[in-house]
Amino acid sequence: MNFQHTPEQELLRKAVREFAEQEIAPLVEKMERTDEVPLELIKKMGVQGYLGVTAPVEEGGAGLGHLARMILLEEVGRVSAAMSMSLQCLQFGAGCVLEFGSAEQKKKYARGLAKGKLLAAAAVTEASGGSDPAGMASEAADQGDHYLLNGRKVFITNSHIADLAVVIAKTKDEPKKEFSAFIVEKGTPGFRPGRAEKKIGFHGCVTGELVLENCRVPKENLLGEEGQGLAIALKGINDYGRTGIVGVALGLMQASLEAAVKFAGERILYGRPISNLPSVHFRIAEIYADLEASRLMAYRAAWLLDQKQRADTEIAAAKFFATEAALRCARKAMDIHGAYGCMHGYNVERYCRDAQLLIPADGTNDIQRVVVGRNLTARKK
Ligand SMILES: Cc1cc2nc3c(=O)[nH]c(=O)nc-3n(C[C@H](O)[C@H](O)[C@H](O)COP(=O)(O)OP(=O)(O)OC[C@H]3O[C@@H](n4cnc5c(N)ncnc54)[C@H](O)[C@@H]3O)c2cc1C
């Protein structure tokens, strides 16, 4: 078993760490305060090739694979979980286009998506409940040369900055419900962002509604085959969404560990740093163990994807373990900070708020447990 990253992956980690510290860190305070999306920064990440890290070289990407993407999201997430979240969702939208797009669609969109000239959202969830995608009400009526889309998507990351969205809508009710995926471009009449949510965390990463009102989508914007919508959504959620969330969680845990160690070394009580207290050692040890366990699960799941092996069980397990671990780690880092941990400006309370948002995103952790439990019991039969 080889636990060593390739020289390419190590170089990527180093380069992203530098980028995150130089370009992202100075913007974090403003993002927290204003909740404004730093669009220029996202464009810069596009120029760096971060949006297209998994996209094939011939499509304008870096072709570095899912393990490299995990490292990228971890390093961005260490500085800003909001930017890591935004980035991973853009890769999710783009990933659907790349994996299921026709030659013409890839020609039209792939390079722009890989370089951040085009930003893609993935719009699946509706108010009827994200855990029950078959219950979604958005419809796409076949009108001959186009589809007419009506519906409202909720909790969509990058809703207000996206140039296009991969939208899932119902194309058949009888005898069986069927869903299809569509590429809907910004500016299409009848397509607009709705309410932008006020979230507890991820400030600077917009989450909101996408509204479709008699929106005419040309036939050539059907993604994949008619009826393939749920399969496209599930593949995107599995390979890009959940793995992306795990990458964000790793970044939050690394940040929590570093903040805990730093504060423990600086805070003087009884004439000595609190880093001498056993209670502080225990918390730091627990944060470290959670981070290391999550990393092993995360890297293995990403590696399996890179080997083109089935990884849904491993990804779901990593998603619920790493996100809950990120919340535990942020809480422990807060505890080490005493009252300072509850004050804005010490970052650890931000890590806590951001970590909580990872629990429902891309399928709640109950749903991850359902996936793991169902797969393991089915395999035994
Ligand atoms: C920060 C953030 C970003 C997001 N970004 C996007 C995005 O870009 N695109 C997108 O399409 N969606 C996005 N979502 C939506 C997300 O995918 C949904 O929130 C998620 O699928 C859960 O849906 P829900 O919130 O409607 O909860 P519900 O489905 O209503 O669930 C409610 C409760 O019931 C439980 N539950 C439901 N079914 C089961 C079951 N079978 N077994 C056990 N318990 C169950 C859930 O675990 C939960 O506790 C985002 C969400 C967040 C928080």
C-alpha cells in the first residue's frame, strides 16, 4: 500500500496553499462581514486551472483526477470553506456537462467551464425535499423543437453567479415518472435567480433559488438521453458533490487543528501556556485522529474514482464521517479557546458554522447512512 502522493499532487498542494494564503485569506473577513461573492477570486481560480482540475486536458482541464481535486479542495477549505464549497459545486455542474454532454455541448461549454470563463450550477433540490428527488415537481414539456420548463429549485450553490445550470426536471409522469437533465443558460427568457438565502455560514458563497417560468430550452440543450436525469444527478452528486463536501471538511479540520495548537501555545494560564494542560492535549489528539481517519477515507474514495472503480459506499461513509468529524473538531477548537472561541474574529466559530452546513449538503448524513447500510446488506445477499 502506497500512502505517498505523487510529486504532481505534492506540487499542487504547495501551489494551492500559497494561492489560498495570498489570494483568499485577505478576503475572508470581508466575505464574512458582507456575504458578497468574490467573483474576481473565482475567476482567478479558473485561470489557475482549479475549476478544471479533473477535466481532461483535451477539454481544457488539468486532467489531474479526483485525488488531486480532494487535495485542492482541502487546501482552499483550510483558508475558506465558503470558497471551497463554491469551487466544488462549480466542478459538480461542469462535471455533469463533461461526463454526459454531446460532442457539440462539450465543444460549446467544456473549455469555458474548465477555465472559469463559464460558471455552472447543479440544480436538483426542490422544496418538496432533497432526500426524495423523485418527488420533485419541476416539469419539462416537450414542445417539438424545444422544452418548456417550469419549476423552482432551492438551496442551489452559486445560484446567482452561474452562467448556466444543469437542471433536472420531470419529462414523463405515466406509466412511470421520468426525469431529464437540461443545460439552461443565464439570460434564457423565463430563467432567473430567486431568493438568495441568509445562511449561518459559508458567507461569500451564494446559495439560493433558481426559478423557471415558461422557460424555453432548445432541444440541443438536453443533457444525455431523455429519462436519464436522475442517473446524471446521482452520478454528479456521488463523484463530485459528496466527494467535494469531504474535501471542504478536511480543510476545516486542518484549520481547526492549526487554530487549536496555535491558541494553546499562546494562551497563558497559571504562568504557563495551556498547551501543558491534559484537557488541551486530549482535545488536540482527538482533532488529529478525526482528521487523519477522515483523510484516509477521503483519499481512498477519491483514489477509487480515479481507478474507475465503484465507490458510492466509500464516498457516502466518508461524507458522513468527515462532516461530523469536522463539526466535532471545530467544537473542540472552540472549547480550547474558552470565551474567545465564541467571539467573531477568532475563526473557530466560523469553522463550526461552516461545518454544520456540510451535514445536509449533497444528501443529509441520514441518507449517507442509508446508502452505506443498503449497499452493505445488499452485497451480503
Ligand atoms: C450549503 C448547502 C448547499 C447546497 N447546494 C445545493 C446545490 O448546489 N444543488 C442542489 O440541488 N442542492 C443543494 N443543496 C440542497 C441539499 O442537497 C439538500 O438540502 C439535501 O438533499 C437535503 O434535502 P432537504 O434539505 O430538503 O431535507 P429533507 O429531505 O427534507 O430531510 C429532512 C430530514 O429527514 C431526514 N430524512 C429524509 N429521508 C430520510 C430517509 N430515507 N431516512 C432517514 N432520514 C431521512 C433527513 O436526514 C433530514 O434530517 C444544498 C444544501 C446546503 C445546506
